[in-house]
Amino acid sequence: MALRIQKKLFELLRLHGEETYPHECCGVLVGEFDEADGRVVRSAVKCGNTRTDSPENRYHISPAELVRIQREAALAGHDIVGFYHSHPDCAAEASSTDLAEAHWTGCSYVITSVENRKAVVTNSFLLRGTEEAKHFDDKVIEVY
Amino acid sequence: MPIKVLIPTPLRPYTGKQSAVEVTAQTVGEALNNLVAQHPDLRKHLFAEDGKLRSFVNVYLNDEDIRYLAKDATPATESDTITIVPSVAGGV
């Protein structure tokens, strides 16, 4: 149930966190679910952070952008398999806010810590359960 | 008049794994009601107990958020696509 991602896409999402530092970056991971319930990322789509009131510690992706990405993914025979964002000067761990605001059960939430404009650690968390009883599971990222 | 409703990944366990469902309706509200009539397990994931859409559920008619149209009463035709998108947010 790992998240598999090509090195160039992995580097792209980490670089995005460096570009937007000290603000949080965010984006969508598009790809496929494989037979073993793993996720294979085929593209990483950069999004704007609409939380202009507090971009250094919050992110939000415009639903309109999600609609467009979901539609384009479907046309390519793909799905939204996850999301990514950065934690400027903070650990690459899912925060209570991350969990409270996560609603895409079965999808991966990838978090990169960025310190002094340098991407450090990238972790992946799989959202499980139901809205009333949800949790994140730590998952391996396979970079190939 | 069938209207296509696109189902996001987290809600597909409640639509028999279908990524799109066709419903017959004249309005977006009617389309959503017919959708949950076809797939009753979906109801509590879309609607709160008061019958309103859950706060984190966004519904779009083509490229427009129905909150900024006529909400449930927004007219829909067979050339339209309704997309359900849960919100994506978080932070440190």
C-alpha cells in the first residue's frame, strides 16, 4: 500500500515547497490505484494556496481547481490519488489541522518539511476510516 | 433527462466503485436526492442530519459552485455535469 512516485515528480513537489517558502505549497497527485491497493502517481499538479490570510501555516486548494483536475484526470483514465503540501520550518508530520481538514479517505497526503527554503523530509500518510472516526496511517514512499 | 454526476475517490465505496453515476433530474438538488436514492449508503457522507450538504462537500455544476448559483434549485440539463468534491485543506 505504498505510494509509488517517479523521482522527477517527487523532486517537483519538494521543490514546490522551496519555491513558496515561507508559505505552504499545495498540489494534487494524479495517478492510479493498483491491485494491491497501492497508489502510483503519474502527475503532480501544482495548485495555488488560497489561504492568503495565513499561508505560512495553512493551505487550501480551490474546489474549482479540484474539479478541473478531477475532470482532466478522468479523461486520461486516471484518478486523484492524493495531495501534497509543505510544512515550513515544521516537521513533516500530519498535524491535528491536517487530520481535521482531510476528507479524501483512501487517498495519500504527502507532507514535506522545509527549513530555510530547503526541503528536508517528505512523508506520506494514508487517510483511513470514516469522517467520524478517521486517522492517518504512515506509509512508505517508493521513489523510482 | 440523464445528468452525469462525477463521484470523487473517497465516495466510490458507496456507489459500487462507480466514478460516475447518471441520474434523471431537473435541478441539482433533485439530482443529488436521486443519487442517494440509488445509493443510500452515500447519504450520510453527503448530507448532514439537517439535510443540508456537509460543510466540507462542494458541489459544482460544470465549472460553477452551486452556492453561487441557485444552490439546490439550480437547473440542470443532460448536457451538464455535476461534480462532487470534498475540500482539501490543512496546515501545520
